Amino acid sequence: MFRPLAALALTVLLLTGCGAVEASTTMPAAPIVTANLPCSLPYGTHVALVSPAPGSAGVSAGTPVLVVASRELPKSVSVVATGDKGVSHAAALERTAAPAHAARAPFPAPVYYRASAVGLRANRHYTVALDDVAQNGCSPYVRIAGNPRFST
């Protein structure tokens, strides 16, 4: 008595499984909705542009971007230079020593970061901000204090 009942149950499960697979391939996929929340840094963290000098013009396109933070930034944070036409160039930040030519940092225990491969282009105006890749799809980027703009 158990064998015919088990065979019937197994047949129903197999047919149900086949129907579910067939139905899932013919139905359109639902769009993935992601929240566009503002990017953020740990509470109380402040960042300023060191180099290129804020508001400077004629900056070489290969110049690295140097920022100073009031505390250590998460490793997932990168610098983003957005051009006047809305095109953004991002690069990973790496911790670096304080540059000899830099003015005194506005923070008591400054932490310096450098982004070497930003991909700047000549004859453009850029605004520098920060992005945290751990915060998928965050927008807008984290603003940098002061005047984070320069021209190449």
C-alpha cells in the first residue's frame, strides 16, 4: 500500500517541479530595485582635498589626488573626480605619509590618502568626492569639505 502511494507522491512532485521550471523561464524577470541612499562615512569623519590644490588650474592630467581625513577611512572608500560633463573617474585610495608641501591639516590627527590612477583628462574642470563601494548604489557621493574643485 505504501509503494503506490509513494510512487504517486513522487510523480506529483516531479511534475510540479517541471511545471515550476517551465513557468519560470517564460515569465519576465522582475526589475531589481535598489535604494539610492546618500553615500556616507563613519559618523564625525571629515575629509578635505590637499592636492591638487583646491581651486587650482592647469593641473597635469597624471597628477594623483591627495586627501586628508579626520580619521581612518574604510578600505572600501575611493575617490571620484567628476568632470563638468558629468563623467566620473574613480580610483582606490591608499594611505600615505603627510606630504612635505601640504598646509597644516584642519584635523588634530590627520590621515592622508592618495589616489594615483584617477584618469583625469586635459582641459576639464573636476569636482572631487568620495564613494564607498560597500554601499552598493549610493548616490550622491560624499562631499569633501571646502572647495574640492580644480581644472586640468
